[in-house]
Amino acid sequence: MNNNESILVHVESLGGGYVWDAEVFAVSLLDVAVSEVEVDSLYQLQGMQQLLINAEVLSFSAIVRMAKIPKLESLVLSNHNLSLQQVEDLKSYGPDIELITE
């Protein structure tokens, strides 16, 4: 089992899901509030294009680290407590930032 596969098994154990095929590689943890310790392995995923995550209990520094994941094109955040300045800071790291408000 390669590293991506073992990390994706962990994602599923947290209640998340993923799409990983020739067209897209996306990981979703929107439906569960995850801690920084629980998502620590996400930074090691190779080739992930989109990350959808519930940011309710994540620090800004953890979200910045996610925005810096190599090749990440889109970071979708739900349940966030980010200021407008923090959102602008995140955009400077490269991926599109999408905020889901409920």
C-alpha cells in the first residue's frame, strides 16, 4: 500500500471521503470537525488537487499549512472563523479559496 492509500484509509476512518481517479484527486472532510492531529497526515498526500474541510476546530496556522500543500488547486472551508484578512492571506499561497457558509 503506498502512502496515499494509507492516508486515504485514515480519511475514511475519520468519516471523510475522496475521489481519486485519472481526472481528479479530491479529499473531503466537510461533514466532520477534525482536529489538527487527525489531519496531520493530509500534508503528505501526493497530487491532491482539492481539499474540502470542516475548519471548525482548526487553527489558522493549520489552514495555512493546508493552503501550501504542493499542487493543491482548491481549498474549500466550512465552519470557519476566518477574518477577511486571513482569507486574503490564504489566497496568496496559490489555491483557490472557497468558503461555505451555512
